[in-house]
Amino acid sequence: MITATQIEMALNHVNDPDLGQSLIQLGMIDNIEIDGQKVSFDLVLTTPACPMRNQMSQACVEAIHHYVDRNAEVTVNLTSRPVDTQAADDEENGLMYVKNTILVASGKGGVGKSTVAVNLAVSLAKTGARVGLVDADVYGPSVPIMFDVTKQDIYGEDHNGKTYMMPVEKYGIKLMSVGFMVDAEKALVWRGPMASNALKQILTETWWGEIDYLVVDMPPGTGDIQLTMAQSLPVTGAIIVSTPQQVALADVVRGVQMFRNSQIDIPVLGFVENMAYFTPAELPNNKYYIFGHGGCRRLAEEMGITLLGEIPLVQSIAESGDNGKPVSLWSDTPTPESEAFMQVAENTIREISKVKHQQNCDCDCCHDHQ
């Protein structure tokens, strides 16, 4: 006779493919039911679109056949924990006074997503908006370095009877980073529930106060962390950062598909093409398209998505980030780099206005374009 204990012991041999811990340890197995040789249980995913769902499901079946009964009829129910996307509106939390949340994402790493997120936040603040910036990139938090706030103590403060973390403020922007919580010299081994819950906690348990635009620097890729984050927060829209190469643009398409998934349904505000062209300091009017020309613009036209801006590949952008003074701060004499980021910010504001109009308007014309 098959018992629930036998099933749990067998499934304890099935590890999460990335983290190396068992599904039992991670609390991903629920509702075990046994009827003779028929076994069924829930495999609780962090998101219905978890990229490892089929691999883990098959591993569960094989484990039960190997450790319990080779003739067992195993049914694995792929489920996910329900997410209340209205939580931030209905409950008191740190996001309750945030008007717009913008996810800055990329299909792959190395395209300058964090640089774009940081300079977008700075440029939005230069328009007079109240801005917050969340560094949610668990694999490589960059905001502490790019704002020169690497050594920060996070303090708590009571609001509405609850203690919240208080963001660090610099250059008129409220900052919160994963990098404030962990040792910069140690790698984070986070995935799925752990990473998603930690990031949601940073967002909702930080007291942001009155914020016009909260920019979230997302982890790169389109895995279950990104999906869960997107599903769990009240998001106004997403920006996808790419470089001109075809291999990078292929990842952009996957990013768009993730946000347009019916279970997520987050408007894509537009693309930002980073490292679009090279301009030597001694030849400021020259443009050299060393990674290709117009790829992101063509993709934007094909997908009906706005190209928010093209950012040049110049040494000053990298140096300013390393020095903790984002290039968009340079305001005495506007540079092509700061003007490029300001164009991104202004186009982002326009796209947000369009999205909100479409969401609040009942006319057929607006709904035809959603």
C-alpha cells in the first residue's frame, strides 16, 4: 500500500534544477492524495509559466516510480499560488502612494539595463517628478555603485502602525537595493520563491511616500522570478532594453511575449536601444554603428511598440556610472548622452499617459489600440 510518507520521501530526491534543494524542502508539494496505486499531488510553482515546470513534473513521476512503485499512476497538478494583483491598492503597504511603477527589463544580461534604469530615474527627477528607484537585480545589484552609496545602513520608521524600511536618498531620488542587504563580495544563490519573496518584500515594506514614478531595475531574463514579480505588483508598464545585434533582439521578442502573456498583461511602454552607435569624443558629430544599424527601430515598428530612444556608446556613460555620478546629472552644459536619456524619459511619460488614457477610456478607438 502506498503511503503519503513514501511519496514525500521519494519527492525529497527531486531537486529544484537551479537551486539544488528538494521540492519538499522548498514547500512546492501540496495536497497529496492516494487511491490504491493512483497518486496525485500539486506541484506549486511560483508562476504558471515557470520554465522548469515540465522538467520538474517529469522528475517527480520518475522518482515515485523508482522509489515507491513502478506501476503507480501518477498525476502531477501544476498549480501556482494565487496572486492578488490589487494587494497594493487594497492593503496598506509601502507602495500605496506610488502613482506609477515602471519595470526596466532585458531579455539578457550585458545590454546596459541598469545604466538605462539609473539614468531614466535621474532624468525623470529632472522633470520635477518625485522618483524612486528599486534595484531588484539579485544577480548583480548596480545601484549602490552607480549612486556611490555602497555602504548604507537601512533604518526603520513607523507609518500607520507598522515599521517600514526607509529608502536612501541621493540626487533627489529615493533608492532601495538588494545590494544594501547582502555582502557585495558573496554570490546570491536565489531562485523562485526565495528571490521573488525577497524582492516583493523590498518593494512593499519600504516606505516610499508620495512617488510619481517608481523605476524598478529588474533581473535580466524572462524566468519565473521576472514573471512572479510582474504578476505580483501593480505595474503601469515595462521598458525593454536591448543592443542592436540580432542575438539581443531575439531576446527582446521573448521579453515582449512575457509581458503580453494573458496572465501578466503589462503594457510595454517601449524599447530603448543602448550602445546604438559609437561617437568618439574628438568627433562628437560622427556616428559609427559598430553593432548594426536600426535593428531595434525596425523591431519596434514590426511589433507596434514605441522606440523610446537610442543611447550612444561613449566612454563618459560608463565612467560616470563607475564614479557614482550618472551622466544624466550633467545639466550645466547638456551633452548628447544626457539629452538621449532625457528623450527616453520624456517619451516614457508620454507613453504612460497613453496607457492610462486607454485604461480609463471606454471609446472603441482606444480599445482598438490596446
